Amino acid sequence: MTTLPAPSQVKRIACLMLGAIGDFIVTTPTQQALRAAYPDARITLVMREAQRGLAEGSPWIDEILPLRSSAWGRLALPAALWMRRWDLWVDLHVPTFNTFGTNTHVFRRNAFLMRAAGARFRLAFDDPALAAGLTHPVATPSMDEMALENIAVTTRRLLPGATPSALRKSLPPRRAEAVAAVERLLAAEGALDAPLVSVFFGSNQPSGVWPYERVLEFCRRLPGRFPGFRFALLGGPNERVAVDRLHGDIGALFPPLIDLTARLTLSETAAVMARSRAVVATDSGPMHMADAVGAPLVALFGAKNPMPLWLPLAPEARVITHDVPCAGCLRNVCDRENLCMSLITEDEVLSALHDAVGVPA
């Protein structure tokens, strides 16, 4: 077992997480454990600029050092790391199943940034690209082991001590300006006092999208199944085309649906979820956000990733999935008509949603 440097030796920590929204959120239990291990250190989180709204105001992070998407931003980060005097470098990335390709390029990039930072102590999983430069390597679990545990539990292996059995993802308290912006949007829709359900049916990976025909029928049936409720459609530019189709296909039934697609910041999205009676979401960053804010969750999962790798941590979350012969394919794009997602029916999701909000079906 790796023994961490003593707190007296660590005053400045650089904590690296450059993954997507879900990748970041599943590391929050480990971020909290790092703060507990070094209560007096200054912890700087190195993360993507586009996601900083997820960490601003965090009680376990003192500073955010962003990676900006521009060419200049990518060049500026190594220089910014080099100019600091770091005591401890912590790489929160896990060399686990990757549905976008391989992990090799990720850990080569991380090794470069680690060298640029020049920290006295360097803690990470012992991926081959990193191992030679680590002072505190952590043995990478086997793929068989990682397939049997949640990635938040795997990440927590970075810090010594027994892994808690009841890990929970967390986000910082909702920022006042984000809450106020959501209140204004809902008031403009006449939905400020109505019970709210948030819905996200997209994914950055085509194999994780709930088919449009299922979404359409689900939305058509919502007003009749949940009278008096309002339904916030969440998403970014990727979901805009599907929501525009809904506007045309649903017609007069659309008023109970509130189109918030591509209208919210990440902080505002979290604020909407936090005030929702339930959230329905596919396996995605927004699903992890709902899990982190504690909203009752109905999660729609395909079968491409080993279970329970990306499942929600909240024990009360309702997960809908179907096994298929091609399960565990790790495909970003499905060549079998998204069979595992297509098998999830509107009836299943509506039934789980009734249960989540406590309204009889």
C-alpha cells in the first residue's frame, strides 16, 4: 500500500483531472479524501475551462488552474505549472475501459504535464506512461477487478485506507447567481411553483443516445401521466436538433415541456436538477450531475460498458438497462442500431419516474 507524504511535507498540491463532465464528478469523493488528508495544504485543481462551473465554490479546492481549448491555452498550461512550486502532484485519471479509443494518449499527455509541474512527490496509478516518473505509484487494478466496481471506488484507491462503502459524488453548493437565473427562467415559463422533472436523453457518444422515437412517445405521454407537472428538457447543442424535432412533432402538447436546451451554464443545470422532483437521464455527464446533487434519478443505460463501472452511486437511483449478446462492446458508435438503448421502453421509464416522484401510476 502506498504511504502518502506527511502533511508537514505538503503545502501545495496540484490535482489533475482533464476528463469530461462525468469523469470529473466521479473523482469528487477522492478530492474530498485528499482535502481530509491535507487539511492545511493549498489544493489547485487542474481542469478544463469549460467545466470550471462544476468546481467553483468547492469546499475542498482552493484554486482552479484551467486548460483552455485554444492553441495558446494548451501551451500556457505547462508553463503555468512549471512556474509554481508544487509539493504533491495527484493524477486522478484511471486507466480503465475507454469507449473513445485507448488511454495511451491521455497518460502520455499527463506524463508531460507531470514533468512540467516538477513536484517533489508524484501520486498516480502506475500506467506505463507515468510509472517511471512517480514517487508514489498506486497499483492499477486488473480489468476484471475494475469491471466489478464503480469508477468512483477505483479512483478512491489512490489514497490509502479502507475505501468507504457509501461513497457519494458531490458538487459545490449552488451559486446564488445560478439559482437566481433558474428562478427567472422558470418564472418566465410560468413554472416557478409547479413540480418539476428534468429530462436529458442525449450523449456525447451516439451509442448512448435514447432513440428519438422513444423520446417522442415518452414526451407525448408525460402530461397525461403527470398532470400539473412541468418538464425541463436539458442539454447542449448536440441535443438541439432532437428538441427542434419535438417542437414540430408534439405541437399543442409541448407547453408542459420547458425547453432549456443550450440555455444553461453547468452551474445553472445543477441548480435546475437540485430543485427537480426527479431527473431522467441517459448514461452521461448530466446523469452524474443529478447523482451528485442528490436528485431522485432514473438512469437509462446501454450495455456497452462493463457494469457497474459508471452506475450512479446513490442507492435510491433507479437504473434501467437490458442485456444484449453484444454487451461490453465499448463502442462509441453502435453498428447494431443501438439495440441495448432501443430496448428501453417508454413504459419502463414512465413507471420508474412515477416511483421516483412518489406519484401513483
